Amino acid sequence: MSHGEELLVLGVLLLMAYVLGRLGKSIGLPAIPVYMLVGLLASPHTTFFPLSFEAEYVELIAVFGLVLLLFNLGLEFDQEAFFGNAWRMILSGGSYIAVNMAAGLVFGFAVGWGTREALVIAGMTATSSSAIVTKLLIELNRLPNRETPMILGVTVVEDIFIAIYLAIVSVVLSGETDPWPVVGKLAIAFLFLVVMFSIARWGGRVVSRLFRTKDDELFTVLFFALALTFGGIGELLGVTDAIGAFLIGLVLGATRFRVRIEQFARPLRDIFGAFFFLSFGLALDPALFVGVLGPVAAAIGMTLLLNILAGQFVSWINGLGVQAGINTAVILVNRGEFALILATLSVAAGLDERLTPFAGLYVLTMAVLGPVLAVNSERIGGLLLRRRRRRQQTERSLAAQESIALMEAATADLDDEPRPRADAVADDLDEDDLDDALDPVARQASQQSDHPGGRARDPEY
């Protein structure tokens, strides 16, 4: 069977992704919306691309991309940082997720697409894109910033939340109505999570023995095979292939070969991840965007507002200032791969077809708007803080003017009162009173002398 045409089209699409990616980098855009845009341009629902290309051509490669995205997410999970500062991270990340999740759930019900759809929408709006957040911190040279450990702590908690949330959502989306099978599936999912987290925490030395090879080819084949294997195990256990890949990445990240695995896994993640986002863009129908413009606009406004509030709250918890809260909000406002994963799951579960264009347009907008805001966060903070200082100075000036006015009014009241004249006071006193008042003065005058010898010297001097 000849695949010449498919290879040609796919090569052209990747070249388009490269060119648009270079243009996007020049203005600070991440790669995710660029890949989605290329897929959208080549979608069979549009007429922009002259060649025919179907999403089915890259379906399996897109699955590899999804698996490797979550595998790298688990691989880069910093266990020592988390367990060393767990309570503050949980408080910061948990409060951020709770605010966005609760509002997203209310918003999901308000949209009226269904209960399961509301749960999916809440997940889409609850967490940020770890990939975009990490890239922005590096590209904007903000790793030394005071708020950076706090931001990374929030993303770490989000990673744990994603693992638990996907385990729950996968059971809910299965369509099971009998309570006991649901409880059984949830128990299996959480047992899988607990076992894998335990191995990652205490079994790093044992797992390290598997990777005792100096051959780079065999080393790459081994960790790639483990990522796919545990992705399949996760899918069979009902917790999705993404969570299986995340958990084996978490385990391998606890070994002494973590840095070497990252060195080989990142290029694979980048190329296969590009296929995942490209495949999602191919499945989008721009004609369906019109029906979700209102919900997407409301979701964007809600996300921006909640991130401003959550950013300031998290900054306050960690004892940082207003500018740090602004930097945190605009970095974490990005949405990306997790929303698209949920949209992919919703399609497989047969949920409302509007979820796919909703997720696509929402992620496209936020993945563009977020970096633009992040690049200008210092300028935004400067303007807001300058206005705040001006307002405070104005309030202090008005308060000072009011105090001066009150003092002048009080002084004017005193000046208006008639003062008694000296002769009038003297008339009010009788002769004995005058003598009593003048006697001390007279005695003091009689004791003073102009002759220096008459003064007694202090014995201490």
C-alpha cells in the first residue's frame, strides 16, 4: 500500500507548524496553539488547505503524543520539593484549584449541557497548562523570581489533582449507573494510584536496576515501552491511558536515571505531542465555534477574574506582594493539554458534541492570551500599583486638608470668644487677693542679686 500522499501532506503540515512556530516564538506564543491552528487550517471542515487529510491518519501517533505528554509530566514531578514543603504547596495549590473548580462546576451547570458535561467543563477551567507555565518561566527568565517556587508548587499540586480527577472522570464517563460497579471501579483506580505513588516514593532503588544499560537505543526503547505498557494498563483498569503513563513517569522520575530519561524523552514528547495537538485541530469544525462563542467568552472572563483573585490569595499565603500575585495570575491563566485531553475523553464517551469546539476555542484563546499577559505582567503591575499609590496619596492629601480645615475652624471659634482685659481682671480681685498674688513675685525678686558673689556655687562643680 502506498502512503506517498499521506506522507507528503503530513510533511507539509509539519513544515507549516515550523514556520508558524517561528513566527509565534517571535511574539512570545507557545507551540500548542500554533499546532492546533495548523490542524484547524488543514481540517476537512475548512477549505484553506488544498490537500485532503483526515485525522484518522495520525490517530495512533496522537495517542503516543498523549501518553508521552503525561509520562513527562510524571517524570518531571519533583517529589522532594513536594514532600519537603507539602503543607504550604497543598494550601496554595489546593486553594487555587478549589476556587477555579467550584466556579467551573457552577458555570458548567449554568451552560445547561448536562451533568457529566458540567464535570468536564469544570476540569477544563480548573487547572493550568504545566507545559506552557514551565516554558514561560524559562523563556521570560523568571526562574529566580520570588514567586516562581510558589507557581511551580501550584503546578505540582495540579499534577496530583489531574491524576485523581481523571480517575474519577473516567468512571463517571463510562456511563455506569449501578452504584456498586462504580464504587468498584473507583476503588481499583485509587488502589492503582496509591500503589504507583508508593513505588515512586520508596521503590526508586529497585526500579533503577531495570535501567542498567549504557546502550542509548535500548535505554530509549525500555522507557518508551514502559510508558506505552502502563498507558495500556491504565486504560484497561478504567483510569485512562494518560494516568497510567503519568504514574509510570512518576516512578521513573524517582530513579537515579531521571536526568538521562528526560534527555531522551523530551524530544519524543515534543514531536509526538505536536501530532496530538495537530490531530485535535484536525477534528475541529470552525462552523461549530459560532454556537459556543457565548460560553467560551464567559469562561474566559471567569478564568481571568478567578485567576486574579486566586493569584493574590496565593501570594498572600506565601507572604509575597501584589506584583508577585499579578505575575502568578498571568502565568497560571494558561490552559492547554489537560482541557484537550478531557475533550478527547468526552468525545469517546459520546457527550455533547459542543464540548470539542468549546475546548478548542477556549484553549486557543487562553494559550494566546496567557503568554501575552505574562510578557507584560511587570508593566501591568507597575500601572496598577502606580495608580494605587496615587490614590493613596490623594486620600492622604484629602485627609490632611480635612484636618487642617477642622483645626482652622476650631481656632476661628476660639478667636471669636472675647478675652478678658487685664484691668477688668484686676477690678474683679480685691486688695487682699492682689497682695496674695504679688507676694511670691516680690519674694523671688528680693532673693535675686546682680552681684555675682551673692550666688551659691553647686558643690558638685
